[in-house]
Amino acid sequence: MADWKGKLGVFFHEVEKVKQEKSGADVARFVVEVAIPAFEEIKTEMEKHGRTVTIRNQVGSATLSVHHNTEEELTYRIQCRIFPAHIVPYVDLRFRQRKGLRLIRVEATIREGRSEYRLADITKEEIVEHFVENYTRRVQVA
């Protein structure tokens, strides 16, 4: 076999392509089946308290924005990091601090402690709980 390096390279390229396609499908399923239903529940409850809530579903992520009197209170965006062995969801948070003068962005994991959890391990209830914890801790209600 004269071109064993080329053959090996093609093999690994194809394996990687299959992995990425599967990862993309897993992320899309998670967004549609877990994140968006959690956001819909949050939206219903937040609107009872006079908040305006917008939900966006992008390829590979979902975003929930909460506004009160046209002011953004919190934007909660779930995204995923793809590692060779698994996919880990994380949250990008944006909120105002110091009477709305300073815009803060932070990343947070949905589960505290060990980061060995996988995409399929996260439930709708965990997302709701994580959102509530961050909203009540970070938003200054006037």
C-alpha cells in the first residue's frame, strides 16, 4: 500500500465528519425538545409578573430575553460545546448591574461542580431551576 498516509487521513476525515453531523443533530434535538419547552414555561410565568419575554431558536442554541418596561433585565442563552467524547451545554448570561449602568456577561454551567455531565443528562426542569436561580440572584427589580 503506497499511500497509506493518505488513506488514513481520508478515514479520519470521514470519521470526524460523521461525528460532527451526529453532534449537530443531538444539539438541534436538545434545543427543540428540552430548551425551548423550558423557555415556554418560563415565559408563561414571567408574563404573569409583567415581563415581556422573547424566545429565539437558532441553529445550535436557544435564547430567552426578559424585559420590563422596555429595559432588558436578563438574556439567558443556552449553547453547546462539542468535545470528542461528549457535548456539554452551557449558558451565556447578560444582565445589567449598578442601577442598569453596567452590562455584564458571564458564562455558567447548568450543573454546579463536576463538568462531566452530557447533553442528554440535562432536563427541562434543570433549565427552569437554573434560570430562576440566576434571575433572582442577578436582576435588580426596581
